[in-house]
Amino acid sequence: MENLNLILPEIFISLSIMFLLILGVFKNDSSKITFNLSLFVILITTIVTFNETFSVTRETLFNESVVIDSMSSLMKIITLIGGFLVLVISSTYLKTFKIYNIEYPVLILSSILGMMVMISSNDLIVFYMGLELQSLALYVLATYNRDQLKSSEAGLKYFVLSALSSGLLLYGCSLIYGFSGSTNFDIISNQLNSEEYILTFGIVFILVGLAFKISAVPFHMWAPDVYEGSPTTVTLFFTIVPKVAALTVFIRFLYVPFLNLIDQWQMIIVFLSIASMVFGAVAAIGQTNIKRLIAYSSIGHIGYTLAGLATASNEGIQSSIIYISIYVVMNLALFSCLLMLRRKDQYYEDIDDLSGLSKNHPLLSLCMLLILFSLAGIPPLAGFFAKFYVFKAVLEQSMYFLAIVGLLSTVIAAFYYLRIIKIMYFDKEKDKYDKDHSLWLKFSLTVSTILILLYFIFPSRLVEVVSRINII
Amino acid sequence: MNFPILSSLILLPTVGALFLFFIKEKEGNNTTIKYVALFTTVVNFLISIYLWIAFDQSTSNFQFIEDRTWIEGFINYKVGLDGISILFIILTTFITPLCIISVNNSVKNRLRDFLIAILIMESFMIGVFSALDLVVFYLFFEAGLIPMFLIIGIWGGARRVYSAFKFFLYTLLGSVLMLVAIISIYWITGTTDVVQLYEIGIDVKYQNLLWLAFFSSFAVKTPMWPVHTWLPDAHVEAPTAGSVLLAAILLKMAGYGFIRFSLGLFPVASEVFTPLIYTLSIIAIIFTSLIALMQEDMKKLIAYSSVAHMGFVTLGIFTLQQQGIEGSIIQMISHGLVSAALFLTVGVVYDRMHSRLISTYGGLVSVIPKYSILFMLFALASLGLPGTSGFIGEFLILMGAFKDNFLVAVIASIGVILGAAYMLWLYKRVVFGKLLNEDLKKILDLNRSEYFILSCLAAPILFFGFYPDPLINTIEVSVTDLINMHNTNIASK
């Protein structure tokens, strides 16, 4: 008998999703209770994941198709906390657009479930199942504000392109299966050897599919449009949660089944990383919409995360995970600011709307200032340490070119972050924005800004947690 | 463990800034805010004076060391002082309160935020001069960009946005390569602790590249020709207090970095690249002095003169002679005082006339004599008249240069003459001549606070000009040991 306790969180979430759906069908006007119940579910799941799996070293289930180890539990916790905070700060926004329905929390829960399956997968089929579950939920979420043209367009675009990339992924998987005769990661790892050249095709297809999911250049085209069109809270969800899950899968693929093929994939990852860092920095300069700008900046940040992965070392993986964790906090903070730009039931998302913010809203703009400098990677804020760890790992492998290009692109990126700060602090002020924000929004902004600002006092804590992750 | 006096020196301004953050700013009544800021910085100055008194001048070992684990197994938070760094810290803590007194007239809006930025800036600057770990140094070095960017951008003049961006991006671009070098040093030697690195040394084959990476950062910050162009812009647009901080202290970070890191860590590479530094310094001295001659804007003229003076500093450091390095340090301290004073004197007339153009003025001596006398003192100190601190620095540097390379020294001496030319000409055009501008007749002489600030600056300039022993005694042992260490490193190669 398998030890089902280990996947208790997944089972619990699936049952809750079914229950919430039934509740929605039979009870009128149940959106508020569904929201609260889903928050409760995520909370419980987080606690269970925290308790059950942090003690486990490495356990496998169901013929080794599911793996629970320190990486999966950490990433699940980040995913869950991210999902929780997104859900909790969404309500005002959704109410404004009159889309405060039961589907929203249910969809978020199911995509989280899909991501948890992805994170734990140790088998091509389980992985694909999880991926599709989360993607389907995300398509619907992207078009959630269905009365708006842009939202529908975003959802459709996302659906078509994402389906294409899933197809590529699946094709890659079938090639890999053909060569190794198994769908299990560990067996694939033992079966594959670098003699087979067609095998490289399989790897490339899988990497392309995954690069699409984390929007690395040159598979990023969907990101700016989808990020701009989707409802802001969904954009927030897109920029943090699926990225964490996709990054985990990325790590799992590179370092379990393809571990012996480093020569084949290392150059690809280095290319993806450099392209994303440089393109993300350059393309963001001309943007006028904050959500689009965030899309390009997130492309850049993914580049830095990939730089860590390209090193093929444990330090590199750990640095990537540190990077993505800090990135999640920074993005959460940035979007909390964005959600506060509301005036009489209208949300503002152009950079010019920030003009002179510091006069009327000194605290909000101070938070934003810190977040932007942190995103630019200026010490002593958290964003600097994220980059620092990554480049430390990169330089350990003597990959000087990658490090120098990466750091130079931070200078380019600094330009557009500075531009926002300039608009907030140096330009003429506009009308005041509303100040009656929900408590949760204020809470998430305060906590994340404090984390960013004071990270430098105890930088070892995060390193300690992450250093338990040893994949290779 | 003893009381962490150095950390409290670093932290105190930030604590003061935190206090200010919670004081509400009222229209027209900002005395509380100013007094809190002033009190913090004065206390900090007293602590640093105490450090100077308690400092043991007979050893070159680092003192007041604090060493704590920061990122486990990787970086320690390590700070400490030797004879070289303590002078820069005192310069910092001395200049900052004067800046705060001077904001009376120049900063009209958002005074509280301005003072917060200045206080935080002070923390970072003290941190730079006391850091004994490369990563900690980098952290403070870079962090200073944030408040300075805001100071220039929010409270600056007409082209403030352009200048703020230029300042930020230039310096950031310079320093990212230094970050690569710092991490590489960690992987080559296994530590970023400066004291340990002094002992174990860095393999010769890496030194040249690492030296260049550090150089890229310090050259921008110094600033050396041809990457000096951010400085005139930043200086001109920054508010007076910002220009003072920039000229008096920020530029010294690079000179200090050259002595502490480039010389100390990469002795062989420093020898290799001495001709490069000589060339750039000479170009800086002659070329920017000539540019300074042609300026019509007073602040710009002083900014270019800063570049020329820093050219002397880099020249002196890389003579690798006792006199040269000591001269450079004294020149940096003296330039810190003199350029601060000059910017403040320009600030005084700017506040009254709202023009920085030389042509606006002329004949000031007949209306504001007190001002004219002090201005003359600072102008003479800037050109290095004997009896002012400027002379000691320049003289020692040239002495060191003559020992090392005759030709370089001769050319540099021409720079001294040019320095005298642009400074005296500036003074002549502003203070002497006929009083043509009618508006000038109503100009007021120095008020009490301005008089106080300028006298505070004039006193040490004169004192150290006649009696430089306190400065020289403090740095002597440290410099001697630095040169000995350098020579043994070269000899063993």
C-alpha cells in the first residue's frame, strides 16, 4: 500500500474543488463564501504541506511517478502562498468589474492543483497532466473579464499559442519515450546517452515548450499581450505562480532525465538566458503601460533565473530558487501598488498615471521606490542579493561572458525602472487616488516591502532553507 | 565583545532619518526637523572625533574591528579603521552637519525628505570608508546611488532629470564590473575579507583583469578623463548641499578605493598599469584645467577644477612613493574642505541672485566684503597657495612624482599654474572690477549661519596648511606599511 499521506495536500485540494463547485451550483449568491472557503483550503493545504513533507528526504509514489522532496515541498509552499495572496487581494478589483463569481477561486484552486502535480511529477505523463490542468484553468482566467475586448483577446491568444507549445512538448516527450522506452524520469536518465543525435530534437522540443511556459526569449511573444489584457489580479497570478511551477519542472527535466546530456542543453539555456536578459531590458524601455512593462521586466528576470540553471551545479539551482522566491515577493509588492491606483471605480495602469505620485501619496510612492530599486538590483535591497547569488554561482563555473552580459543588462534595465521613479518623484502631480484600500492589500504591500527592505539583515535564512535542495 | 562603536557610527544617521520619517512636516515651520538632523550629525561628528583620539597611531593594524557572520560561510560583516580611513570618516561627519545647516536657504520644498536622504547618504558613506570586506564595501558603495539620485532629481536645477540619470547609469555601469571581480576574487581565494586577502595575496595571472574591473568602477567615480562627463552635469544641477556631498565625499570613495583595493590587493597589476594612470591623470590635469578656464558657469568651473584636482590625487597614489600617497590623501581631505567651501560660496550668491553665470557678477568686493575675503581664501586654497591645506597635498604629490618620473612631474606642475590661472580669473571676474549689474547693489552680505559654515571650513584649511602634522601622523604608519607590503609583494614575484 502506498503512503497516501504524502499527497494528502493534492487530494485535499481536489476534493475541495469538487465541493466548492457543487456548493456553487446549489447555493445562490455563494461567491463570498466560496472565496473564504478557498482561502481556508489553501491555508490548510499550506500547513499540511509544511508539516508533512518538510521532514521527508526523498520519497516516491505510484511506481516512482510522483516524487516528494525538499525542492517540491518548498516550491509548493511558494505556489500556495502566492495563490493565497493573489486570491486575498483580488476581491476589490473583481467587485469593481462585477466579476466576483465562484468560478474565480475555483479556477485558481485548480490551476494550483495542476501546478502541484507538475512540481511533484517524476514521469512524463504525470507532468503533462499537471501542465494541462493548470493551463486550462489559466486560459479561462485570462479571459475572465469577458466583457472587455482585451481580456478575451488575451485569453484567445494565450490559448492558441500555449496549445501549440503543449503540442511541441508532447512531441518532445514522445521522442524521448521512443529512445528510452520509459516515461519515468529516473529510468530515462539511465537509458539516455549522448550518442543519439536525434535525441537532441526531443530535448529541444521539450525545452522550447518549457521556455514558452516561463516566457523566455525567443518564446515570449505572448507574454506582453496576455499580461496587458488579463485582469490585473490575474496578471499578478501569471507573473508569479505558474513561473514558480514551470521553473521547478525546468530544473527537474534538466537535472534528472537529461543530467547526462549537459553538453547538449547547456548552450541552449545560456542562449535563452542571455536573450531574455538583454531583450527584457531593451524592450521594456519603450513601454507606456505598466502591465506591459512588467511583462518585459519579468522576461528579463526569468533570464537571470535561467542563468543560475545554466551552471549545471547545485549552487546554480539553489541560486535560481532564491531568485524566484525574491522575485515573487517583489512582484507581489509591485502589483499591490498597482492595485492601489484606483479612482472612483476605475483602475489606472499607464506609467503616466503615476506622475507626481510622491506628492499626494508619499508612503505608497516610497514603497514603490524601494520595490523598483530592488527590481533594478541596487543594494542593499533584496533584489540585489537575488542577482548576487545567481552571479556567484555563474562565476563559480567561470562563465564570465554570461555574468558580464547579465550585469550589463541590469544597467540597461535600471534605466526603465529609473524612468518610473522619475515620473513618480520628479514630475507634476495629478489628482489623488482613492485611499480606502482593503486591509489585505495594505497588508501584502507592507509585508512584502518590509521583506524587500530588511532582507539584508538576515540574508542567511533563505539560503539555509534552499540549501537543503540537492538535485544533482 | 566591546561596544560596537563603529557600527553605531554607521547606523546613527539612519536612526535619525527614521525619527525624521515620523515627524510630520509643517508648512513654514521646520525647525524641529532641522534640529533633529543637526543633532544626529553633530553627535556622529563627536563620536568620530572620539575615535580619532582613541585611535592608536603607532600601528597600521585595523582598529575598532567588528566581525560578525552575515551570510553563513560566505560573507562576514567586517568593519574597521586604519590611519587612512579614519580621516575620510571624520571628513564625512564634519561636512554633513555643515550641509544640513546650509539647507536653510537653498531647499524650499520637502525639507524633511531632503534631510532623510542626506542622513541615509551619510550612513552609506561612513560604511564605504570603514568596510573591510569587499562585498560589504560594494554594498555601501552602490547603495549611495539611491539617495544621491533622488537628491539631484528632486531638488536639482533645470536639467536635473538628465543629470540624475547620467550620474546613476554611469556609476552603475562602472561598478557592475567590480561586482564580477569581487565574486571572482571569492572563487579564486575563498574569501572576500580584505585583511585576509592582504595576507594571502592574489595570484599574479588574475591581477591585471581584476585590477581593470576595479579600475572601471573607480575611474568613473573619481572621475578620471574620459569618463568624467557626468560630474559637471551632476554638480551643476544638484542643490548646493548635494554638490557639496558629491564633491567633498563621494569623489573620495574612488581615491580611497584605489589606495585600499587597487594598491593593496593587486600590487603587480598596479605597477603594470601605472603608465595608464599617469597618462589619464595628466590629461585630466591639463585638459580639464583648460576647460575650466573657458567656463561661464561658476559651478561648472568648480566641477572641472575637481576633475583636475582628482587627477593630482590619482597621480600621487600611483607614484607608489611615501610622499605621493600621503600627498594624495591630504589632497583629498583638503579638496573635500575646499570644494565644499567653494560650492557653498557659489550657493550663497546663487540664493540671492539665482544665477550661476560669472557674467552676472563683478565688483562684489565693494558690496559684500566679508564674503569676498572668505571667497579669496578658498580660491587661494584651491590653487594651492602655501599656508593652506591645498599646498601641502599638491607639494607632496609633486615631490613623489619627481622621485618616480621627472617628465610626468614637470607636466603636472604646469597644471598647478593653470589651476592658479582659472581660479584667480574666476575670482577677478566675480569679485573685482566695476559693479555693473544694478541688482547687485542690494545684495546682502553673509548671514550668521553662512558665516558660521564658511568659517568652520576656513579654520581647518588654514590650520592644516600651517600645521599638517596631525594628518600626517595619523596616516604615516599605515602608508609606510602599505608601501612595504607592496614592495615585498613585487620583490617576491
